[in-house]
Amino acid sequence: MFDFLQDLDNDIRDALLAQLRNLWTHTSTAIEGNTLTLGETAFVLEEGLTISGKPLKDHEEVVGHARAIDLVYDLIRRKSDLTEKDLFDLHKAIQTERIFDVYKPVGAWKVEPNSTVIISGDTQTIFEYALPKDVPELMQGWLALFQKTCKENTANKEAALTAYVYLHVSFVRIHPFWDGNGRMVRLIANIPVIMAGYPPVIIPRERRQEYINALSEYHLAVGTVTVLNELLPDVDKLDRFKRFCTKSWSESMNLVDNACRKQQERNQQKKQRH
């Protein structure tokens, strides 16, 4: 795990981790409507200051997401099974709004149904996620899939990407929280990726519509999940989403490549001096 940090000097390693944190936080929150730019996100996280004219909510979201990344790294280093409590702790980190509402629980499963409108061509469809009463059992199944995937699908780059896709799509089908499901899954589906030694898959903000369409295509193909059917049926229908994730992965891969080149240049300079 964290193999992409190996052989890097401490300052280059720390800079790379900061770049990944900034990009991951910016894109994942921007997909959900956060207005901070990448530069503003980095400034808030590094300086602890606010941006004039931007909502306080947006500042709190990026700080919460960065904190959630730290929790994910801790989970990876811990090398123990992911638990329901771990998911609740992550949800508390990203859900920074603290107004108590029994119908919008933070750090607990949803209590009301949730849905989305999927547009395919000229047709609009109300797509329902899993019913609240089914969530506890479905999430036990998802956690079992997570453990199985982490043990079996981290042998190489292709396997790591497949793990990301399976965990991402199956979690979104359930939509276990009232809010924050997208940010949650873009964090936790990356655990097997990082465990396999690769940087996280980071979905570009600019490709938000393509991202939604690829997920929606699978949702419409397999329908609403219940405790009576499979959590991840017809995996052959995930090809479009997998291709999308493959392209998206280039963002973080490029950051790693740049850091490695910087290290190689430094090593070459050291050799020349000696």
C-alpha cells in the first residue's frame, strides 16, 4: 500500500500527498455543487483561512472532506476490516452541517426514501434507491463485498480498477445515507486502489455529466436494489462506467508521474555533484 510514495524524498512525498488531497477534495465537493476553485480549496486547506465572498458551507465541506481523506488513510494503515462504525465516522466528517434533523441523520443510515431523476434521451425517469428498511441488511452485504474485493482484487492495476468500479456502483445503488453518498463512495471505493499501491481514482469536475450518465445507464439497466435481488447484477453492463473511470484515473496518475520525474531529476543532480 502507498507504493506510489516509495523512493520519494520526504518533501516531494508530502507535496504529492497535498496535491492529491487538494484535487480529490476539490473535484468531489465541486461535483456536488461546491463553488471553491482548486486554488481556493488548496488555500483553505493549507492556510486555514476563508475566501472572501464564498459561502461558509463551502469552506466547511472542503475541510471535512480533507479530514475524511485522513480517516481513509488511517483505515488503510490499520489493515483491519471496514465496519459500519467506520462508515458512520466518515459520514460525520463530510457532513459538516450540524443542524439536528431526525429525518436527516448524520452518522446513521437514512430514514426516508431517496431518489433521483434519470434522463435518457427524451425520457425522464424517477429512479428510487434502496428503501430505508432494506439498508442495514444491504450494507452488511456491501461490507462483505468490500472485504472480499480488497482481498481478491488488488493484484494489479486492472484488478484495482475493477474493485473501485464494483464498490462504487453497488454503494450508489443503495444510497444508504440521506446525503453525502457521492462523496462517501468516491472516498471508500478508493481503499482497495490505494491498498494495491496506486493513487486514488479522482473523478474530474468537468466530466460530471459523463459520470452521472455512466452510472445512470447501469441503474436503468438493473433497476432498484432490494434484499431479494443481487447487489451487483449484470457486471458486463458496467463497461461504460469502467471506461470512464479508466480515463479519470489519469489525473492522479499524472501527479504521481510528475513527482517521480522531480525525484529522478534530483537524484541525477546528486550524482553529478558527486
